[in-house]
Amino acid sequence: MQVLQVQLEIRPDPAEVGRARRWARSRLAGSGIGADEPLAETLILLVSELVTNAVVHTGCPAVLRLSLPGADAAEEVTVRLEVADRSGRAPVPRCAGDEATGGRGLALVDGLADRWGWSTEGAGKRIWCELDRCGAASDAARASCGGGAVPYDGLAYEAV
């Protein structure tokens, strides 16, 4: 299977979040993942959360990377999203109150992604997540392919 790897430079400006979403949507269209698929909707939400974290909490430029299946890919594929920034500040737990308007970004990533993590990269860091796209299989097969939702536990993470 062929994998398409693309990247977008992100400026430390909140307007970049919308640009990153539009860019990711256009890349999905060429990969055989329909805009109305749950995978596409989840991926765009994850792009929003990770790019917002990089822009708002680091004040540094960042790079958004997507690893997408080729248009001829099988129905079961993995999509990888990464955001690398130049800030060495690690993500740390943050508890968001009921009335808080932010602070839930990485909790959403934790609940929506099949896998996620972060690592240092040079003087900065890379936060990544993966989503599995399962074919038209049974409910049991979809559940084994990451189809179960994780309940939100109220914890969020923020780079400090």
C-alpha cells in the first residue's frame, strides 16, 4: 500500500487553525477518505485541537504532517497526524472545570484517537495521533479496530 506524506507550515497565529482544517480536508479528498466519513470528521477535529495547542500554548511556528493512504488503499488503513513545534515545553495535565471554554484539547485527542503520544524532537516536541479506518465489517470487528469510545474523564493537557 502506498502512503502519502504531506506537511503544512503553521505560523503562531490563531487564524492558522482554520487554514490547517481546510488544508487537511483537501488532502483527505485525494486519499479516498470521504468528507462525510466519521474518520474524516474525527481527523479534522484532531487537527483543530493539536494545531490550536501548538499555536496558543507555544507561540512558536509548527509543522502539521499527515500520513494518508493512497487513493487505491484497502478499506482498513491507519491515518497519522503529527504536529511538531519548537517549544521544549512538555504537555502536562490540566483539569478543565465545567464552565471552562478551553483546556480539553488533549483529553479529546485521548478519547478520539486510537493511539497518541508525544516525544522530544530537537529543541522542540512532536505530538502525534493515529486513527484506524475499518472496512464494512461487523460491529465486533470494528470494536477491535478502535471503534470503542473512551469516556471523557475531565482531564486535559496543556503545554506549560
